Amino acid sequence: MKTFLFALITLIFISGCATKNAFTKLGLEDSEQKAIENTRCAKVISGDIVGGIFSAIYLNNIYEDINKEHKMFYISMYLKEKSDNFNVTLNNEKPIQIKKLPDFNKYSHLLPSKNKWTQNYLVTFKSAPNSDLNLSIDSGQYSSGPLSYSKDQQ
């Protein structure tokens, strides 16, 4: 019994010191790991018809030096109807700025898939209260459900 108890305590101490996680073997930078945790993807739909897809990354949880007075998102979007007419809301509030970015930009390394048919945007909102954030996109007849993010985790 003493041997079993000693082995159990030793095992707990050894395993408690492990520093490996799911990203350890992938060789990702810290910002890339945080980006994966803060990326949400969704379809833009109308009933059963898919009008596009998008990925959104909440940048405030990735970069410590980002402006804390605003909530910033990097959005990569493909819409079947080639148009820049879409609405983005955060907790039902409109953004203060939407900036179209080139295909390869400061944030494009954060998304694992890169292609030429998506449009990339940096979307900035006024700072919301420290509550969960719900981001949604609609483009005319198509819309997404809300993508939920936790408040700043830094």
C-alpha cells in the first residue's frame, strides 16, 4: 500500500510539471496560438442557401499593444455575390471603421488558409462593456448567426 501511495504521489508531482500543450509539436508562435483560440468561422446563409463564408479573429486577445479603447477584428470573407455591401455588428452596434486590406497583410499570417478569392477587412468597434462579445455579419438576404468571444483575456 505504501508503494502504491508513493508511486501515485510521484506521478502527480511529475505530471504537474509538464508544460506541453496541443501546440507544442506544431512550432507555432505565441500570436498564432492565440489566433487559433480567438478565431471563429461561420457561413452566411439564407434558409438552406449558403451565400458565403467568413473567419473572424478577435485581435484584442492576441496583441497586448493594441488600442484597448476599441475592439478590433480581422475578418476574411468570401461572398458569392461580389459586393462590398455587408453589415458587421458587435453586440448589435455598428463599427466605427471598416478598412479593406490587401490579400497579404499584417494579419494574414494568423489564418491558416490563404487564398485570392476572399476579401480581408480590419473592423474597429467602440469599446464595449467587459461582457461577452457577439459578432454578426449580414449581406442583404444572407446573414450569419452571432459568433461569441469572451472578454479580453490578456
